[in-house]
Amino acid sequence: MKTINFNTQSMKSKLIVFVLALMLLPMAVTAQKDIFEKYSDNPEVTYVSIQPKMFQMIAKMGINVDDPEAKAYMDMVKSITSFKTITADNAAIGADIAKWVKSRSTALEELMEVKDDGTEVKFYVKEGRDADHVKELLIFVNGMDKVIDSDIEINGKKRRFETVVVSLTGDIDLNEISKLTDKMNISGGEHLEKKNKK
């Protein structure tokens, strides 16, 4: 009868590594905490999160469904599953947002970068079902204070915007997204329209 010898020391080592990995997992998740979640309750930023139901309501407001262009826009708006944005004028928060965008961008493709008069705008996308559609659009704007001289009042508070980050997820048509960014007054969106016209 053949005897099978188990290396108990090796099994113990593997078990310890496995247990340590399980213990460190929550720390890894915390370290990768979403920037929007991190600053959603911070009084020094302006945070906006719009749920899909709201986009469906926006899509139905004053849209002529007989107009093919309007219908395409409406379909794109209805396909959005998440919209989040943060605007900040705090240099430390801006640097933290920039760091998060840089780490997030490794999983995305850079669509375009625009530098103008001290302002930097970057667009990142995650590939969608075809060349015209993306699953995610990330817009990062830095140095907005260089082009906007006056303070903007939000909820009775004066704000100066230096850094803006916008995240859109869904089945996003790049040919229509510039219309949405224009309607929502999202800085940098006009560059998407210029790109699509090329």
C-alpha cells in the first residue's frame, strides 16, 4: 500500500497567506474608494449625482419624438445609468481628484486632451458596443479658475471652480454626448462636438 505524505508545513504557509489575503481585502477596497463617494458629503466641494430615473424624465421633457435627431438624443439620455460630478476650488482636493483620475485612467482609453490658456481638459472612455458608443465617459477639467473670473453662487454660497470631474456610465453615444454636456453646462463638452465633426 502506497503512503501519501502531506507537507503540513507547506499547507500551513498557504493557509496563513490565504487568511492574510482575506484580512487585507477590505483595506484594498477602502484604498480604491471611489472619489465621488469620498467627497459626496464634503462641504468644500459641489457634488451632483443623477439617477437613471431622472434622465428618463429629462428625456421626455419637450422632445419631439418625430424629429430623428431629437429621438437619437432622447435614446442616449435614457441609456445613461449613472452621472456624477464634483467641482472643487480646494488645491488639496483638486490634487486628490487628479491622482484618482490618473489611477482610474489606466483602465480607460484617452479620447482627447485640450490645453488652453492654463486650463486642461481630458476625456477618457471605456470601449462600448461599437466605435460610436462607450460604456463610460470620464471628463477631467483642471485650471477652470484661469478662464472664469467671477464667483458662481450655488445654494447661496459663492464658489470658484478650479477642478471638475464628471463620470457618465451607460450606453453612451459619442455623437450625442456633446449636446448633453452643452445642455447641462458641463465645461469642456464643446470640445467633444468639435472632435465629432472632424
